[in-house]
Amino acid sequence: MGEIATWSAVKTKVGLGKTGNDCPTKAELLALPSTGTGENYVGLELSNASSYGNNECVKLEDIHKVTYKYTFTTRYSSVSFDALGNPSSSNQGFGFISTKQKYWDGVANGSEITVNYVISNIPAWVANHPSVPPWTASENLGLTSRSDSNTLVTQYESGKTLKKLTFTQAAASQSWSYGWSVTPTSMSFGATGGTKTFSVTSYKQELRNGHNYGNQIALTYTRANSGSVSGSGTSVIMTNNTSTSAKSGTVTLTQAETGKKLTISCSQSVGYLTYSEITASGGAVTDIPASGGTRSSFTTLPTYTQTYGWNGSTQGAGTVNSGATITYSAAVTAISLGTTAKARTLKGTLTATISLNGKTKTVPINVYQAENKITSTTTGSWSVKLTAGTYTVNNGGEDVSLYPSATAPKTNHWSSGATSSAGHSSAIPTLSIEPEVSGFTIVTPSGSAPFLRVTENTGTSSRSARVYARYQGVSDYVDITQSAATVTYTYTFKDAKPLTFSALGGAPTSSNKLFNATSTKQKYINGVASGSPTDVAYDSITGIPSWLHYTSSGGYVTAWTADENTGAARSFTHTLTQKESGKTLQVNVSQSGRTESYKYYLGFDSPTGSKTTSKTVVATANTIGAISAYAFSTKVINGTENTGTRYPSGLTVSSYDYPTWVTVNITHQGDGLYSIRLDITENTSTSSRSGSVVIEPNDNDDYGWELTINISQNAATITYEYIFEIA
């Protein structure tokens, strides 16, 4: 049963009421006013209040001091907006946490309670909403960001405040749109040209946050003319087209800032020419020669002019003085006057009609035949002739007669082209040898006919000389040929040296490494020796056997080698053939035969080349087994051992005496390896015993090869068993 509360006890526990030992009722306690606010609040509450009547006293343990603790904070210290006023998707508000917790006697009682709060000093461009999102901002049209940290939030009851809550908003995005067009985009002009105009729209519009901001701003542009276009501003000019080709041009407009281009394509019709009448003067026709002929056209054309202009005018564009078509009236003809003398005579009139660009003009000229008379006497072409007494000369030489001559006819010439003979002219041609050749000389004796002197030819080739007769640029020639001297050769081919090789092959073992034959030739000119003998190459490689080889340089054999001989001695008679003469020499080539012997191996445990080997064993059992022994041979061919193949020799116990208490068993394991087992009988003697077993190879031509096994056996062990008993 708990203690009944007195006023003093209530005062002490709660801090409310009065002092005294009398007991307050339930109604009195609940009527006590609280003190303070917020976290300074103190009040009184009863537990189990329903169990008490209003006029009943209350247990002290059911009376509680009531206080509160307040929480006021934010999850975020700032809220950010884009330029359009939308909050960040990750942080749309400050996330206020505003609660209070009741305490009974300093112990939390119940759940936290939400406490309202008031927000002040909100910037004018920020708005608060009871829905989501809780904060929005008006659109920021400025080009700089903005922020505010003056907002104040105050919690009801506790009076707690939150300061420096920050709103930030991004600057407005800025971009520009451009207007750029021209009308029209093409123009056509007639042949006479003219002036036309165009209109241009060029501006820029600022966009902030993606929509128009402010007024359009006019943009300048530049203009460039190309082709046949001129003009400035919005005027386009094409001048009178003074050509027979259509003209074109382009006006290119370039907008400032963007660099975008617009073009106006311009075209102009072809021009056409207008021509005047033709003005002509001059012109001539040469006389028809005394030989007769026809004049169907002017020899010298008349000069003519025609002016023209463009597009209807016959002036201003230029003058034409060529390119006309000229036709003629009927031709004027005269016959040849032959050798009849006659003065210049009129034969008729020739009229030319000049046609040019649709206009015509006629020009008449008189035609005459020229006077006929002797105009000159000429000497005709010279004819030169050269012959010789003979055209071939023997190699001993001789003098050859030469017969040169030159003649030319003379002719009278008339104006008519007729001719008559006027006799002829003669002359003596000049003689020369071209090109000069040794041994040939022209001799011209005074008062006698010229001749060619040819000296003896000692050369090995025939020779010729060409003799020319020349006069007035005309020539004739003869070729005189002299036969070559007689050249013979005597060939010597002897003293070839044989080659010998060892069975191992390689280079020759003979002192001479080549055949070294004497091979020369001696030159004779006309039967007389000329110079010293010279070497003649000879063939030493044809017909050689496959075991003989050579190397060469510059067409000559420089070395001989032979393969190794694995058979009997071999040789052959080799034929050497001298080049040019075909002479032959016989020479011997030989090689020693193959040499073959055997190398013997014998030993315990490993093969050796020792003739005698011994091994000592002690018999401790009835059998001594697995003694390894090697007995084999290898072939040595031409001094080189072939270790790859072993020839087992076989092993046999020597016929010499060996201990009767030993039995030998030999088994071939393969490849010249043998296993030797010794069977030993029991030694019942009181003395030790020993002996030797000698084993010899079967296949060995070299006497004295043997293996010796020295055997010792201990004496028998003797013991006694004593029996002592009572019968």
C-alpha cells in the first residue's frame, strides 16, 4: 500500500502547490496551474486517475511532474531551384523536424508529438506550398544566379529558431535564334540588262530559359557579287550582254555573327549582233603566164569591212574584216604561147562577190596574159661518174686505176615555160677516201690519170676503202676491198699430272692439287710466228665420276675434292680436252680403299678398353649374382670409330682350372651387357677357402683379354651340443 501524498510531498516532487501535512484531493491536484512554457514548462498529471474520486487523497507514487523536451532541426540547410523555379529533384525542401517529448518525473512518456512552426522573411521570389513540392521559385530571367539566407523559422511553444536557411536559384540560360531570308532567290534579265532589287530579313532574338526575351535585334550582313552581276545594297545590275553566250552571276549575302549565307542566282539572255553593209577596196589578179592557164580567183583579195553593234545597233560593237565567203564569176583562160614572142594582152574580167553576215558586195578586176620571151639560160644538174680498173685487191697490194668524170646540160628558158638546148658543160671531180683507211692512198700524177695505191695487208681481217668523186655537191663512189692476211695457230697440250686421294676424301694427297697440264697456242701470220705462246683453257670436268667434285672461279677449276671411300680402292683414266684445238690428254685419278678394324671393350660395371680387369667378391651365401660385365666391340672405318653400334663378344669361362665349389652362369642382357651369377657350395671345412674364375671374350682376335673374379669363402662354423642324462 503506497504512501498518501501530502502538500509538502507534492511540492517537493513536482514543484507545484503549497507546503503542509494535509492531503490534497484528486480535484485539488488537477486544479493546480502549470508554470512556464516550452522546455521550462512544469505541470502535474496523475496515473491511475480513474481509480480515485475527486475528493479522495492520492498516493504519492501516482503523482507525476510533467516536463517537455523540444527537437527543432532540418535535414537540409538549403533548397536549390533551376532557372524556371523548379526545386532540385533530390532535395525539394528543408525537411523540418519539429517535435516535443513528454517526460514524467524525468522519464519519457508516450510518443513524440509534432509541434507547428512559423516561417518568416521568405524572399519575394520564393513561394511555400502545402503540397509537393513544398517550395517553388519564380523564373529567374537574370544571367546570374541568386540566393537568400534571411529566412527565419520559429517553433511554436519552445520559441526555438532556425536561421541561415538558404535558397539558391540558377542563372537563366541564354541562347539566340536567328532570322535570315531573302526574296527573291533568283532573277532573270533580258539581253539589254537592267536593275532589280531584293529584300532581306536579318535579325537575332535572345532566348532566356528557352523562350523569347526582349525585342528582335537587327543584324547586318555583307554582300559579294560574282560572275556578271554588279550593284550594291539591295540593287542587282546586269549590263547589256555583248556576247553570244548567256551570262550568269550570283549575289552572296553573309549574315553577321552566324556566317550563314544566302544566294540570289541571276541569269541573262544571250546577246545578238546587228551588221552594216560591206565596204570593199583593192584586190588583184596576177597575169596568166605565157605558158597559158586559168584565173578563177583573185591572187590578192580585196580588203573589206563591216561594222556591227549589239541588240539592234550596227555601231559600237566592232568591225569585221575577215571570215567572209567569196565567190567568183566564170574563170578567164589563155593558151600557152610556146616559143612565140608576144606582149602582155587583156583576156577578160573576173568578178568577186563578197558575202558576210547576210550582206553582199561585188568587185570586178581585168585579167591579162603576161609577155612571152627568153628569160634565162641555165646549166642543168651535174652528173658525176667514177669507175675503177678493179674492185678487189689481193693482200699483197697493187695500184688500181680510177676513172672520174662530171657533165651538165645547158638549157634556154622562155616565159611560157618552153625550153631549148644550149649545149653542155664538163668538169674534173675531186677524189677522196672517206673515211681514211690505212694502206689506201690516192695518187694523181701530173698529166696522167689518177690511181689508188694499196699496200700489203698484214692484218687478220680484210679491209675496204670507199673512194668518192665529188663536184658541185654531186658524188659517186667505188668500194675497193683487199683480202685479209692468212693466220694459223699451232697448239701444244701435254704433261698433265695425276691426282691421288686418301680413303677419307677431301683434297688430293698428291703434291699437285690440279692437273697442271701445259696448254698453249702459237700464232702464225702468213706462216711467220707472231708474239709469244698464249694459254688455252681445257675441259677437265666432263666425264668425272660422282665421288669427285670441283670448285671453279672465272671459268677455271680452282680445287678438286673427293668423297670418303667406304669401299675398295678406286681409280679412273680421265680425258682432258683442250678447247679450240680439241686435243686430248689421258691422266689418272685414284683413291685409296676403305680401312676397317675393331675396337674392343671389356670390363666390370662399365665398358673400358683395358685388356684385363679383376673383381673380388666374398661369398656370404650360396649364390653370388648380378655381377655386371661388358664385352663388345665397335667398328673403326677409315680411322673413325662408330660408337652407335655394338657387337657383343660373348663370354666364356676359361678352360683353366677354377674352383670345383663354384658354378658360373652367364646371361647376355643385350647390347654387350652380361650378368654373371656364381653358385657356391657349402664350406664344411674348418678352413676358409678362395679361388679365381677367369672369363674370356669369345669374339676377340687380340689374345689376352680376360675378366678375373677373385672369390673367398669363410670357414665353416663348428658348434657342439652336449647331452648329459641319467638312463
